[in-house]
Amino acid sequence: MIQRVFFTILFFLSAFLFPWYITIFLGIVLLAVAPGYEVILGGLVLDFIYGAVVPSFFTSPFSFTLFFALLYSISYVVKGRLVFYKDAQR
């Protein structure tokens, strides 16, 4: 529980203080530590700060949000199938 709170606070602070790639790394760490649905909200924050429509990349201005939603979905499925992963909420 304390790890989840710590990494969540660190993740949201990094959205404002650090470059986007460090924030993405901390979002992945948050998903490894906890269920981490907060990363989707963090993706929205990153999109509002750094988001721009780039025609050659993705045409959506919400690319960070889509990326974190995809990562959350994958981590939810993988964590449900792991034998050694213990989550009190499942």
C-alpha cells in the first residue's frame, strides 16, 4: 500500500518535473508495483502538457493516454495469469 502511494506521487510529480520518457518509465514501474489505473490519468496529464498532433506518428493528440491504457490492459491480463503475483484486491 505504501509503495503504491509512493510511486503514484512520484509518477505525478515526474509528469511536471521530468522529461516524458522518465515519466513513462515510472508509469511502467507503477504498473509493476500496483494495479496502477492511475497511469491512465497520468497519460491525460502528459497529453495536456506534451501532446501535439504529429501526422507522421499518431494522428491522435491523446497518444500517451492510449499508450498507458494499452499498458494497463496488458498488465491486468498478465498479472491475472501470474501465479507468483499477489494482489489483495483480486
